[in-house]
Amino acid sequence: MEKLVRKHKPRIGEILLDYGLVSQEQLATALDMQIQGGGRLGSIFEEMGCVDSEMLSHILGKQYNLPFVNLFHVEVPSEILRLVPFEQVRTYKVLPVNKSDNTVSLAMVDPNDGNAIRSVEFAAGGTVKPFIVPSSQMDKAIALFETEGYGDTAFEGNKLRDEKEISVASGAPDLRILLRLLVDFKAAGLHLAAGAQPGLKVNNELKRLPMPKVSPAQMKDFISEILGSEQREQFEREKEFNLVLSLSDIGRFGINIYKQRNSISLSARLIVENIPSADVLQLPDWLPDYALKRDGLVLIAGLPGNGKTATMSALVDVINSGRKCNIVSLEEPIEYLHRHKMSNVNQREIGIDTDSFASGLKHILRQDPDVIAISELRDAESIASALNAAETGRLILAAVTAPDTTSAISKIINLFPQHQQPQIRMQLADTLLVVFAQRLIPVKEGRSVLAYEKLLNSSRVRNMVSEAKITNMRSLMQIASEDMLSMDRCLARLCLDGRITFEDGLRFADVPSYYQDLIRTGSI
């Protein structure tokens, strides 16, 4: 049989030391406990409070270079359980969790146990795919089966949870180690705040790491580590700072530093090197077509954390892959690096390549752009320059921080003094192509489903923009039409298609009663 794991896998104690989760003294104590009482070292560390069961699952997966399973998060139908007799489950410390085609996904405490694999393959009539699981979780599952029976009803992993308090490992957290944990555990984000333990966002929940609370002084040290003197001065002035941090052996990270309650907080997320495609982002088929228009204004709206930057990058890549032109982007910060394909892509970072969006746009036409991509329209001067560029035959892709399509239009207009607004409304009505407002709906296993609102610049939309009838437009969006799609109608479609639950849609609906009516009648 082919070996399942590497010949020289790293020891779990070494991994925990490497991550700074345990000290040398704690490792020595755990080894003494293992000599005296037996057991697996990972479970001993869990008993000591150095790691919790969820993190131990990740660590074991890294140790064995195998996928891991957290039994707390799984539900196993009774017919899957009955593939393997309980006697084998108890003897070999294994548990079937799924079967696809002829492959049985098997949670195993020891993935090197060839006897266990052969026995299960014979009993289940299929090939085993091992998943590593902490022995403490398996012991709890077996104890549950011995009490409640095995195979008659589905296994619900959340019954195994106990809310044991996690003690604190010694030593101060290190930023590089924390960023490595962010990558290795495939977390959505890292969150640091003075007075709290470091946290990873996993499965849409903040998971506290078994580390000391971060002190205000340590937060200042983190900032000094990653900001230069000019950047620190800007942070002190503006109370917030965005940057991209590149660590050659770990990855690229988008980092936001901000002041709160007279102290410093930090959020970080991994930047994926590959530019996501429209399909991966679940963008509607019609949206990339607007990226290939020769002129006009495409607005991408949404609140922070809802994927505007990824959508903008995907649309730039559509142009880069399908049109021979000159693209100039203004970004704060640059998150996705574009290679030159059919187009030239010139990416300028605010604060490094130009002082501000306004200054970057002031003379941008001298750079002969065919396409201008702006990561945030936030001031009147930038908007005026963007509209002027759109009027001169350029395509403008721009992001706006706004919850929906009509709010994006209102925000752009209201940034100008009252006497200038009629002119801006006319320019906007003449140049606008589409407003696409997006919202990421968190679902199971840390995934998100894209919900969106669209507003195409039809003749009636053009008239409402120029005549300052944005409120009327909002009311009309509840009626199904080619040029408008409301967020609530999109959520109802996703629910009826089975992509989100009714409760997910209700939580994010703009008008909950309207959303409920759409679900009840099925008229989407």
C-alpha cells in the first residue's frame, strides 16, 4: 500500500513551538505527562489549555500533510455511519463522515494505521480517503455512541462541544507567526486589538487564539514593524492607514490599521496572488460585457468587506485579456498585481506613486488612458475628473462605498455644493452605463454567496437621474424590469434556488416584508 504520510513529518511539539503557541517549558511538561500517563501529545496540549480542539485539527492536518476534519462541525447521516461497524470505530478510532462514488471519507486518529484502512475498505466496499482528527474529539464521539447508540440516527458533532476555558501560552505573540497562522488555517482575516487575544475569522466566526492578550505597547510595536516614518505620521494624522505587506516566505496581506478607544487595532487578510475570474466571483454573465465598452462610467458599489476590490480587478482583467488598450489604475492600496496581456496595465498606488486620487486624476489624460480604474470615488474633485474623462471617450471603472445602487448615485451628487449638482446630474445621466451594488452573504464552511443589485442607465433611469428623482427610482426597483433588479429580489432568487437559506436572505434584506412576499409567491 502506498504510504499515506511523509516519512519525516514534523513533530507536533515542533509545530506548536514554531507558531509560538507553546513554550519550551510547556513542551517539557507535556512530554513528562505523556511518559507518565501515555496518550497523544496533541491531546495533552489540549488538556493543558495550550490549544483548543479546533486549532489542534488544523495543526494535525499540517503535521500529516493531510486534510483534517473537525468533528464539532460535521453531521453524518445514519446510512454513512452504518458503512463501518461500531466495533471497528471503537477499535481503530475511526469514523466515516461521507461517501462519494466509491470513496469513503474516514476521520482517523492515526492515518498510518494500515489495518484500520484495510478493515474499513472491506466493510464499506470502497476506497478510504483519510482525514486527520484529534483523538480527544474521537474519544468524545465514541463515548457519545456508547451512551446514545450508533447508526440508528444521524451523528451531530455539535453535541461534542464543551466550553472549556483555554489558558494562555507564555510569550508575546509575533506578527509574522500570526500572519502564518492566517495563511495556514485558511482564515478570512486576522484581528488584533489591545486588551484582547489575537483572533482569526474562521467559518464567519472570530476564533480567539490561545495566546496572551495583546497590550497597547505591543500594538505600537506591531505598527512600528510595518510602517515607515512618513506612514506613521500619516497614520497619526488620519487615525487610519491601509497598506499591502509583502512577506516573501508567507504571502501578501492587505492590512488596515485604525485607532479605537485611544488605542490601536489591526485587521489583516491574505491577498490571493491570482486575479479571481468573474466566474469564481459569481458575477452575472452580463457584467463583464460592460467592461468591454469603449466609453462611459461603470460604478461598483458596496460596503467594506463585500468584494468591490476583487470585482474591480476581475473587470480590469477582462479588459486586459480581451482588448488592446492602455489601462491606468489609481488604487489605495494595490492588492492585485496585473501582468500586461493584450493591454498595458499601469497601476498607481495612492501615497506612493501619487499623493491622492484627486492629484492622480488631475493630469491623467496626459497618460493617454483608454480605461481608468479608480478604487474609490470619495471626493468631489475626483468625481468631476472621472466624469470629464468619461465624456472624452474613456471607460471609467470606479468603486463607491455605498449600500445600494441609488445610494451610490446620491452620494456622488451630494458631494458637490447645491449650485453644482444640476451639472453633475446631467454629466452622470449622460455617461453612466451601469451601477452594480454587491453584498456577500456568508453561508456554511466560510463560503460566501454574491447577491447584487443592478441599475442600467435606460432612458427612464437617465431622466430620473437628470431630474433629481432618485427617491422615485428606489420605489420602482421593487418592480421586475430589464433595467433594474433590487437586492431583495436577488436574495429571493438565491433562496428559491437553494443557494442561501430563507433566514440568510431575511437577515440581509432591505425590506424584509417584500422579501418574504417574494418567497411566498415565488414571483421573482
